[in-house]
Amino acid sequence: MGPAHGPLAAAVSPAGEPEHPLSPWQASTEPKFSPARLALQNFDVNYKVQFGELWPSVRVSLLSEHKYGALVNHFSAWDKAVSELERLQAQEFVTQARRRGQQEAFPQGPGAPPRPPAARWPCSPNLRCYTFARGDIGRFRPPRASSLGLLDYYLLDASSLLPVLALDVQPGDAVLDLCAGPGGKTLALLLTGCCREPSQSGQPPQELVAALSGHLTANDISGSRARRLRQVLRSYVPQDVNHVQVTSQDGRMWGDLERDTYDRVLVDVPCTTDRHSVLEENNNIFQRSRKTERQMLPMLQVQLLVAGLLATRPGGAAVYSTCTLSHLQNEYVVGGAVEILANQYQIHVQVEDLSCFRHLFQDTFSFFPSCRMGELVLPVLWANFGPMYFCRLRRLT
């Protein structure tokens, strides 16, 4: 190898040693490993046990380019965007799943039993999200403003629509998105066209919001995430469409603020955000200064899910979701919340079967086959979405 040139030559001696080594103080304060490397080491220890022989494939997928979907904004002049997406041979996977469910809701021959599980989750006819086919690593262009001044589609991990679909919002439902930032799932809830104005019988205190006039309540305690949420709504939703009320409160308090109020509640909690944690150094929860915050995540997640279910009216439903593979933040949190509600509040909750999602969306996503509760989308190279965990809970009393 020849001599170094340019900036490298000024930093390295001919012997290959730094000409300006770190001082003892710098050496003692310099992190031994970056947050992303710490995250990967943590996952290698824990997920190798949890997923066994599946982990090497999931690991390389987490470290590879993320795949996206284009959620069509029907508040904009969307027909041009749809034509463009179809010319690119992108596939609208929500409609495909709905058709599959409708076809299989009926007996396949004389005496054949009906198949209600798939038919029980009718995918919203108003949600249209395009993805490229398996193995296709094409990219969508950035969203553009339509003739109405609103962006034509929203780019997101397509698996993040599954919690919204599992929530199964019906026309006239009052809906709460408890941890709404940065806004993709909130936009998807609005695009279902099903949310209504919540009952004033559950009016929160004046300091929370002057008048709960929106059809959908979207909350996030983080000021930056709430600002991002408002920006998404300004970019995608007409100003005269007053379907959403944005608040920035501690979601753990919602059970006290609005008990027994909502038909549907989405609890998309803070988590270790596995893909971000292994790829990005900034805002990484594996930073050493955030160790306590990371260790307390399961407790926070249980508190948020309990609050969300307390805010759900009897007979209503909540969906818990994360973007982590960790069963400690997924199934264990669900089990802990169900136990707390039963023992401390005498409220009984039923975890509902979502196995039909594995069948309906098998052409688009790869699912982990062994979840005890809920469903988990695994990142794989041919469909590099996720991770995305979601579990639906029905409040019985």
C-alpha cells in the first residue's frame, strides 16, 4: 500500500499510529462501543435465544435497507399518484388482503364449513397502501403536493398499518391514539373515514383541552413528536376537515382523565425501536446515559396499556403495538397489563386471536409463527418490513 494522501495523511503517522493520540482524560470518557454496536450486542445475546435459527436472517435484515410502503392520501388529488404507482407495478396489499378474506369467508364446496377468522377482520376499503413485490428493492419517490396543495402519499413501513387494521375501526367510533407521534398511524386512522366526535360525557379537564371537538384524539407526551404530528396533519389533511384533536399529555394518566370513553384505542408505545437502534447513533436508547430509561421501558409500556384499556369503554377494543422484537416488551407487557386490570380494577380483558393476519398478508409480510399472544412481523430480506408487534384486546367489563 502506498503512502496516505489528503486528510488521512495528516492524522496518521507512517507507523500507522495517530499523531495526536487521545489524552488519558479523553480515553477514559470516550465510549468503548457506540450505541448502535451496544444495541446489536444486546440483540445478539437476547434474540439468539428468543428466535434460535431465525435470528441470523433477521439480524442481517435489520442491518439492510428498510422497505417502505406508500399510503395513498385520499384527501388529495390522489388518482394521479395511484396511476403512477401502478405503472411502477407496485401492489396495493390492503385491497388484496380484503379480497382474499371475502373469498374465503364462504364455503368452498357442498358441506364445507365457513371460515370466519379471516372474514372477521374486514380491511378498511378506504385504506390503500402500495408496496413493491417480494424481492423488489425499488424505492418510491418523495411525496409531492397535488393540485389541492396536499401531499399525495405518505411513506411508512407498510407493516405499521397492521395495528390500524387490527383495531377494526367502525363508522361512528370514537378513537384515541394514545402515543400518536410522529403521525403515520394517526393519518391512517383518519383515512379510514370511520372516526366520530367522542361523547361529551367523557369531557376531560379544561387544562387538558378546551373542547374535545375532534373525531379522533391524538396524543403524544413528547413536544417534538407532537409538533411532527401536527406538521403531518397540515401536510395531508385539509384545514376544514376537523376530525382530530391533538394533545400533549402523559398517556399514563388517560385512564383517570377519560375513563370508559372510547370505542377504539391504539397504544403504540415507546420501545427499543430495534431497527433504528442498530443503524443510528443519534437519539439511540442504547446510549449509556439512557440505560435507566431503557430498563424501565416494560414498566412504562404496561402503564400505558393499562391506561389505554381504562379509557376504552366496556365492549370496546384496544390494540397494543411496538416496533421491537423483544417478547419482554411485547407478550410479557400484554400479560402484565391484563393481570393488573383484573387484580387492581376488577376489569376483565380478552386477548383476541389475530392469526388470520398471517394468512391474509402472507404475500406481503413474514410473520413469526410462535407468538403466544398477538402477531409479530419479522424483517426478512425479501420483505424487509418491521419489526412490528401488535395485539388486540377486547374489554369485557
